[in-house]
Amino acid sequence: MKLLVIEDEEALAESIVSYLKGEQYVCECAADLNSAREKLELHNYDCILLDITLPGGSGLKLLEELKANKQHDGVIIISARDSLDDKILGLQSGADDYLTKPFHLPELGARISSVIRRRNFNGENILRINEIIIDLRAKIVKVNQKLLDLTPTEYDLLLFLASNKNKVVSKNAIAMHILGDEAEWMMQYDVIYAHIKNLKKKLINAGSGNYIHSRYGMGYILEG
């Protein structure tokens, strides 16, 4: 899953990113309103962590722009403002959640997971694709009740395809999702092909049907 951290406190941003990368998220950062806008114009995110007070303007203004443009990224406001009025304003402006600084990183992680489940998986904790079971809370995958040994990237790739089940996802979208900013300088997609190949092999060897298919010139689809 891909996240954008919009936070101008460098130490806090680094702490958040370090923790979330350990939780298998791909993280990108923006420290001011303009750089946040640039990233949001180029990429989609599963969840955005948004500070209200930013260099260049208010985070609430950015939130209003997101909703006006009908972008469906989940948004969690992280702010030092802890009054009830501030929380109500943030939620009424379209945020999915509001977390007051200082906060514990595991709580932030739990809230991110909850927003992503609501946004992408109708609030479900368990996804079932025939004999494949994905436990979103435990971040594990089983095939016919047998635990599958996936790398973090393979797990994220499977989850991304599952969130777009029966839809063709372009190679570029996959690259941007699992590699983040690193994908921008990639001139070919051998890395994506290798991850797809390894994921399919592990699923099939565990007894899964062959549900991931390539669509020539278009991308990949998970059918189920």
C-alpha cells in the first residue's frame, strides 16, 4: 500500500516513514503545500497523512481541493490542534480520521489500516479469492489454509491486484504503487515482471489456481 506523508516537521516525518516502512508500506513525503500538490497531481495514494499547518498554506485547503477533484485517497489529519471544533472541521472537510499530536506510531498504523480497509475493501479484515485468503490485519496470505511465505513486496503486489480484482492494472500503475518515487527513473519493467512471476509461482505451488494474467500491451489482471 502506498502512503503520502504531508508533514513539515522533519524529525516527525522521518519517524513516521521509518515506522510505516517497517509495516510494509511504500511511503513518500512532502514538506509543504506546493510539493504535496505536485505529488497528488502525479500519483494516487491509499492513504494521505495530512498536517493542517504547512508552509505555503493550510492543509484543509488541500483537503478541499482533493474532494473537489473527486480524488478518492483516504485522508488522516495529524495535527497539534486538539480542540473539538478543529476535529469537527477536519472531518466535515472530508478527512476519514483525525489524530492529535503527539501520538503513538502503532495507533497511527492501526488507523491507517482501518482507513484502507474501509476505502478499498469495504471494511473487511479478511479477503477471500477462491482458495486464497488474505488477512489484512495480520498481513498474511494462506492458500488452502497453508501459510504462504511472501516478501513484503509480493504481499503488497497481491493486495494491490486484489483491490483491483477483475480490472486490468497497467505496469506503470503497479510500478508507481510498489516502488513509489523510485519508479520514476525506471526505463523498463523487468522488476515488475520478476515480482509478478515470483508471486504467481508461489501461489500456484501452494495449490492456488492461476488467477493472475498478463494483458499484452496493457498490464496485469487478477481474476477471481
